[in-house]
Amino acid sequence: MSYEVYRMNQIDQYATAVDSLDGFICFDTREDRSFNALRTLGDKNCLLDTIVISFDEIHATEISEIIQGQGVSVSSIKVDKDLSASILPCLREIDKYVLCKTSVGIDISCMPIPFIAQLLHFLLDRHQGKSITVYYTEPAHYTLKKLFDFSAYSGEIDIKTVPGFEGETSHINEVKRVVFYLMGFEMTYLNKLIPQDVNPNKIAPINGFPSYYPKYKDISLINNNANFYQRDIEIIYSEANNPFETYNTLVMLADKYKGYQIDIIPAGTKPMALGACLYALKNVNNSCRIIFPFPSEYKLNQSTGCGNLWEYKL
């Protein structure tokens, strides 16, 4: 199995590796970073057309102000909040949009991870050969109620398979299963759900390190390390903002766990989830299954401010 050769770029006021994008897809969740990439690329005259996806109505006035005078047209699509079900109606609209495009950008900054997975699966299957570039804006701050208390979701959590990433099902004890668990710093309760709902033979926890900011690394380690330390499970590390390093980490782990069927829980950062999705899509023979802690409700304001803006060429 080969390791991934990648191209990633931190965009500042001078640098971008893409001359132009005739299509751009982003997700509005009311966070400050929802339209940071749109604003930055528009200022560089890189954009011609944009489609905004949201659970509710998009901020039309705010978007108009962002792209004012840039000649960028904007349309919108609503998606059902139940992302554990098929999002095919939304994907059909995106398909029509992408059909006539040659170079498409996707901003995953505020996209829910199950949506990212299904969107990538659809686009890479249906639109092979087209140029796809992914953008991600780090948050300046997460909305912590208090230190070591962050939850990205509301209501009951149900660990289910992401549509399109079903892998191979099996009965208990029929085959050995390993879970590659990409951890976020909010998921202390998920550590208890994995043995109960997934019932793996082995678990390989992967923490985002270096993290965006040192304090988030500390929160993640404190929230997760005690649980795994007690069970004598080693935590593996992968850069929080580098999907390609996550991809390569999964390649390494798959080699270590030969003979196991693989489950991946991408509950860490969006770039790490991107790497997990690329791994699952490019290694079909491994029959990887992506499972996710689907909430009864997604929070729309998980962060404030904008940090670094990253560009990932797929």
C-alpha cells in the first residue's frame, strides 16, 4: 500500500496555489469562519461562482457584503439535518452545479463531518478528473462553556455508519475488528460508547498533535489520556491540520493490524476527517467502514474568529 504524496498550502494575503475556481461549495453554520475562504479567495479574484449549503436559511445579506464588487454569483441549497440518512437530494443539486465546472473548491471549515464524507464520495466518484481543492479555516477559539467542557453536539448520540462508507458487516467473533479513533477534545463520553456500541477487538486512538493551539492539545490529552492509560492503550499522534499525515498514519496502522477489518471514527478535526475519508475512498479493498457519533442536533456556533486558512489539493 503506497503512502500519499500531497500538496498543502497556508494561504496568507499573498499566497494561493490556485489561479481560479469556477465553482465553490461552502457550508453556513453562523460561525465567523463560515465565509473566510470565500472572502479571501474573492479578494484574490479567484472565484466565479459559489453555492452555499445550510441547514436553515443562509445569511444572504452577509454574503452579498462579502462578495460585493467581485462579480461572484451565489445560490443556495438546504440540507436535511439528519445526516445519518441519505443526502441524495442535496447531492443531486450539487451534481448539476459541478457538472459544468472544471475547477471546484470546497470549504470544509463548518461542514459537519458526515456531510464532508458523503460529498467527497459523491464528487470523487461522479466527477473524476476534475480539479478539486479543499479549504479549511482554523477557529480562533472554540466556544467552551468552561475549561475542559466542550460539546459539538446536542441531545442523544447514536453511533452509526456514514452512508456510502458501510464497509463489510460481520457477526460478533466472526472476524477481528479494529477501530481507528480520531479523537477530539470534547469526546470523553464517546470513549464509553465505543466498547458498548462498536465492540472492537482493538482500538487505536489518534490525537491531533500538534494542535491548532497548545491549550487544545492539553484539553484533549486530559480528557482522553486517562481513559486509555487505564486500559494500557497507546495514543498515536497526527497533525491536527494535515489530512495527508492522517492518511499516512492510517496506512501505517492498517499495516500493523493486518487481518483486522477496519472501522474509522473521524471525531477529531475536519482536516483529520478529510484524511480519513480519502483513506477509506482510496483503499476500497480494505473494506473500511466509517462510523460517526450522530447527534440529535448539530450546534451551529461551535467557534469564534478565524485562524490560519489552509488549502489542500486533492
